[in-house]
Amino acid sequence: MRELLNRLRWDAGSRPEGVVIEVRSREAGEERITAVAFDSVVEVLPAGVAVAGGVFLPYHRFARVRRGDETLWPPAAGVGA
């Protein structure tokens, strides 16, 4: 996960435009998925990411990383992690 995010952030050949991180959260006892635009990430850390506004999102809350309908993470079944 961290490698993917760092590649999106720093690799000149990557395409970070339109990348969204879907994050699990709980509100009123119900699990929700919140979409966070990758361009709001200010720092990729060992345990998660810091986003604009000082919010920390731990990796264990990540449900999916996608670009449009393309899933970037988690990898498809049978594909290396």
C-alpha cells in the first residue's frame, strides 16, 4: 500500500489525477465508506497518510484505492500484493 501511494506521489510516470482512496469509518454505529481525493494527501507515513486539514487516515481503514472504475488496491485475487 505504502509503495503504491509513494509511487503515485513521486514517480514522474504515474498518473495520480483522479485517484481516490475509499476509507471505512463508523458513524452512529454504521460502517460507511468515505472517498478521499489522493491530491489531498500531504504525507505518506509508515502507518497511514496525513491529508489536508491535519487528518490522519490509518492504512487498516483503507477499503480500496481506485482511479475511476479501475481498482489500484487491493490487488485482484491471484495477483501478488
